[in-house]
Amino acid sequence: MQQKILRQESTITALEESEQLKYKKLKTILFTAVTDFNTQNLFVTCAIQSAEKEEKFALVLFLQSLFS
């Protein structure tokens, strides 16, 4: 199970952080923000699935509230 989780995490890219982003064109900034929100939703979705498997229903409800 641990290897499966590690494989899933390795396919997910982290949020982009760059000081230089503020000097980019608005289109690039918006694209980066949308990409980051998609990545965030992917992490939250994986966490919801894990919490459901472990039958932690309070955590599932909390994570569902974070899902945007």
C-alpha cells in the first residue's frame, strides 16, 4: 500500500512558487493559478479517498468542504 501511495504522489506535481511570476503576463499568472487549483483539488481528492478507506467520516466531511 505504501508503494502505491508513493507512486501516486510522484505523479502529482507540487504547486508552483516563483517570485518572478509577479512580473509575468496576466495570462501566465492566471494559467498558473488555475493549474495550482487543479493540483490542490487532486491532493484533496486523494485524501478523501484515503479517509473513506480508513472509515474516518469526520475527516471525509472536512476534506469535502475544502474541495473547490
